[in-house]
Amino acid sequence: MPPTVLILTERLDPTADLVVTALADRGVAVFRVDTADFPALLTVTAELDGDHWRSELRSPFRSLAIADVCGAYYRRPSAFTFPAMSTADRQWAELEARIGFGGLLALVPNWLNHPSRIGYAEYKPVQLATAGQAGLSVPRTLITNDPDDAQRFAREIGPVVYKPFSSPVERDGRRMFVYTSPVEAGDLADESIRHTAHLFQEHLDKAYEVRLTVVDEQLFAAALTARSAAATIDWRSDYDAIEYTVTTVPDRVRTGLLRMMRQLHLRFAAVDFAVTPAGEWYFLDLNPNGQWAWIEHETGLPICAAIAAALTGD
């Protein structure tokens, strides 16, 4: 069988569809599957042969020998789906599937990105510290569940914003986003802050923001200029008020970001920067599994082609 790219993602994923099409245009076979299909529609069998596993995935339509995989794309797979079980049995089955089935997938070569690296890089404290160590400018930041410390930080720093560690959240079966919000010291005299960890960060005066997509050593930078007050604080809250232009990356930022990628063992990331009126770039966020298709649509940057080449080793 010719080399195949394994794509793990949910069934409705237009971004993954673009990569599948790009790979097909290159004559590359694709085995696309959602981990939610395991175990009802997806079967795995692996036999240890000396120092390596002879592993095979089988769906109702085809099979794939792991040895034939030339690259794997971890997009947005869903949770394992099990038949009706008690809570205890389901927890046990999920753990067994994650360690057994997931452990075999972890041995697949040429991940973009490896699932374990995605999990580590998603930690915001890890990102901010690594960015600073790599030489990138980082806003002053506080993580706390103490309202007194939050008020002190706001008084010392001046204008601050609150940012969630994760987004979106599920509520009543709907995906809801928590956006960046300006807060003042008086807003933080709230005992509910003690209920969980919160991230507060200095408010930056921004000329524009940059969504910088990294694929191996290639950087694709799009400047996002906000045309509304909401988009100025968090451009995700008002996509219609964003203007997109292709921009260049300063050498210092390029060097620091690639150093950060190496330290996190990442090959792909969607990275957000704020650019001040003075032209200084501040690192804001890194998503090791971030969206990029709309950036390509708005700017024409060839991100999909770069991903396809990275998965096939071209």
C-alpha cells in the first residue's frame, strides 16, 4: 500500500476537508477517522513483533497498517463513544482506550503535532514563560484566585484585562466563548474570584494584531486591524469588523518564535501577537491546534499547501 496520511478529527471539519483535498491533489492516500468511532465502528489490532508493533486500524470501509503512515494530522477528534455502561465501567473503558489505543497512535511517526505536545503547549503558564525565555516580549501577567492580589495587580499595573485559560465552554449543549474583558481594581473586589484560577494581564495599546501561522520553519503572518471597540479588545468577538493584510515578521520575532516552537517540540501553531503603535510585538497566545483556514481565505497565504507538504515529508 502507498504511504498514507492519517487524519484524526471530528466528522464535520471543513478545515480538515481542505487538507484532504490538498493531499488528494498530490496523489497521497488519506485515512480519516474520528476517535469517537472507537470501539463501535473502529477496530484496532496490534501485535508486538520483537521491538515494534504490527498495528492495524479497521473501519467498516477500509483498513490501515500503521507502518504505511507517512504523516499524521491531529485536528479535532471527538471523545471515545461507548455503549450503555455504569459510570464506573465507562471511566475504566475510557482509561483503557486512552492508554491502549491512544498509546499505539502515539507511536505513529511525523505527527503535526504529536498529541502529547499539544496537551503540554496548551498550558498558558507554559506558553508565557517559554515565550519570555525565547526572547519574545510578553505582557505583565498575574494568575491568582485571590481577589486581594488581583486588586493589587490592577492598581499597580493600571488598565488590565481578564482572559480565560480555555475557550469555548459548553452550556446547555451550546458552545459559548468567553472573550477578553477590561477590568478595573474595583471590579476585582469579588469573592467569587476565589472559586478558580484567573488570568489578568496588562492592557496593551494596540495598533493591530497579528495571527501568525507556523508550519515547520515557515511563517504566515496576517495583520488584523480592528474597526470596532469590541474587536479592538478581542477580535474574535466581532469578525465582521476585522480587516486583513499580509504582513512581514521582524527578525527578532521570527527568531524568538522559532526558538519557542523548538522548545515546545511543535511543528505547527497558530500564534497571536499584539503590535503597539511604536511597532513592538507582544506575544499573547499560542494554539498548537489552532484554526487557520479563514486566514488563508482572507489573505491567500498558502497555509494548506504547507501543511500537506509537512505531512508527506516534501
